[in-house]
Amino acid sequence: MNQTTTSTGSNRHLARESALEVLYAWHSSAYDNGAIPGLIAGRMDEEDRKQQDVEYMRLMVGGVLDHREDLDAKISTVIKRSLRSIATLELNILRLSTWELTTRLEIPYKVIINEALELARDYTDESARGFINGVLDKLAKQLRSSEIESKK
């Protein structure tokens, strides 16, 4: 079974794609939280997303919305530039992944980083993927140090 597929067959990779798209649209709507239910419903109605883990998508979107300031603060500790200078898609990939690194301890950090890089491959360019990989490597060392040490 694919690591991003739960035992019920729901696909978490598709859920991550939908969560990224919802957050991108939310960001583009000037952070209108009232738009979120419609954005989520739109992602659920997409034919190519029928196998997604809908609950995980909702959990991710809610987690990022509820903890955005904390997630942004964590990201800021490992970059040398302003968050405002990061493209919206890149920033939201980082937010989703940082949320997962922080709250989803049952998911190995390498899986989280790999999923972020898959999203980056689909939605950004090569330089963005390198940037995302570097940021998440540094964050994993901070947030998952005991997991990383246990793998040595």
C-alpha cells in the first residue's frame, strides 16, 4: 500500500493537493475565512479527487488556518528572508508541511518532506523545490530531532 494511502483507501496525497489549492485560493481571496467551506466543497466535487482523504484535507486546512502565525514563526526561524518574499504556493506548501511535522508525529518526517516535494514538483519550479527542501530539512532537524537521531 502506498504510504500516502490510508487503510480505507483514501489518498492523502490527493488531500494534500486539495488542501494546497484551498489555501492558495484562500490566500488569493485576501484571507477570507468565509470562503473556506465553498473552497473545500469545490475540491471534494472534483472528479479526479474522489479518492482523497477528505477528513485529512479538512484537518490540514483547519490546522494551517488555526495555527498560521505559529507555523509562519517556525518557518521564519530557518530562512533568511521575509515570508512576504516567498511565493504563495511555496509558502503554503511550507505551512502544510510544517503543520504535519508539528502535529502528525505518526507520519515519518521523510514522508512529509517527500510529499512536499511532490507538491512542489506539480505546482512550482526547480528553484522553489530546492528552497522548500532546504527549509523542511532544517525544520525537521528542529521539530523531529529525536526521530532523526533514532534513525542514525
